Amino acid sequence: MSTTAQAHERIDLRTSPEIKELIIRAATTAGMSVSAFLLGTAQERAKQILADTEMMTLSSRDWSAFANALDNTDKPRPKLSAAMKRHREWQAKR
């Protein structure tokens, strides 16, 4: 795991001896320290979980229908406009 930020926080874990040995073996096999292995694995999984729950993927046909519906509304939809603005800002941060 590569990061330019300096570590300032600590996470303490308790586990069984069997799980600890499994993690040590996996980290050693990957050529990583246990800390780097745990942090890298947890970070990867956390990003995956959040992407699965925070992102929606549309086909190009569905996206066109969605965009068309937004463009052809009969009245202003401020909550929808605000949601789209938040989404654009979120995408820009990624």
C-alpha cells in the first residue's frame, strides 16, 4: 500500500490465533507487512462496498431516457437539481 499521508490514527483488532496466523501467512506470501496487508485489503474492500452502494450504472439507453426526462420536465424540481449538483461535485472529487 502506497500513501503520501502520514499515519495519525490507530485501529486495534482482536482475533483468534488461527485468523492471525492466516493473515500473517497471506501478508508474508504477498511480501507485505501485516499492517500494510490489513490496511490495503480493508481499504480496497471499503471502496468496493461504497462504490456498490453509492453509485448507479445505467446503460446508454437508460441514461438517455433519464437525461431526456430531466431536460423535459414540466415544472422545476429543486431537489432533483440539487441531487444532480451533488453528484457532479462528488464525481469531480474522484
